[in-house]
Amino acid sequence: MGPPGPNTDHPDRYNHARISAISAITLSPKRKRLGLYFQLHEKNIQQEKACGFLRHLPRHLRGHVGVVWDNGTPHKGNEVREFCRGRHRLHLERFPPYAPELNPDEGAWSQVKGKLANGRPDDPGELQQHLSGDLLQLRASQLSLRWCVHQSDLPWVFI
């Protein structure tokens, strides 16, 4: 075996920093208007953050709030059950296991990830800034939000 190759001056830019996100696409039953609500976090989302998101939604929505979400670990457990107890406006349902094709929110993340595909933010703060900007832009577009709903396999006959 020969001597090691020359040392390069290319810094290793890979690190394990991440941004975790929780989001929901909403539907106004009277106006048929779609909305997008989201929160970005620097650490993995646990039940505490999921409860914070659930606390946030009814503050911005009128009447009863139905949440249909996947079976992710942050979405189930004692903390979430206790949080929902006594909150009569909040109704939780689950998608079937392993069924991301039913979740309209997956369409939102598909669009946002597509915009980020050719970029490489230098740090989590820059990534969070890009994500937030792209999500706010998506939130402002009824056409893009409707695409999220229609790309799912749910029977959305009322939109």
C-alpha cells in the first residue's frame, strides 16, 4: 500500500444539524378556502411540540377543528391524549398506517423540498429561513394548496 494521498483544503461541510417541521393544511367549510399552518423547530418534534402545534391551531380557526394526522410517535401518547382531554373543539383522527398518499400535507412538503433541491444552506438558520419563506409563499397560493389536496388519494369532493 502506498503513502496517503495529498491533504485537500476542502472543508467537510456535512453536519447533522436539522430543522424539524410540523404543519397542517386546513379547509374553511363555508368559504372552501385552504390554509397552511406550520412550525419549524431546531430539534426533533416530540409530543410537547405536537401539543404546542395543536394549541396553536384553534387560535386561528373558528368552530370545531378536525385534525387528521399520521401515526408518527409525536402524535400519540399520554401527553397528547391529556392535552386533548377537555378541548371539545379539537378532534383528532389518524390516517391508516403507512399511507402518506392520503395526506395532503405531503404535497406541501413535496413542493417545498423541490425548491430546496438545488440549494445547500450553510447552516440551520439559513435552512429555516428558506423553509419559512417557501412555506409562506405556498400559504399565499390557493392554487398550490389545492394541488396539495388533489394530489392526495383522499376523496375531496367538497373542494
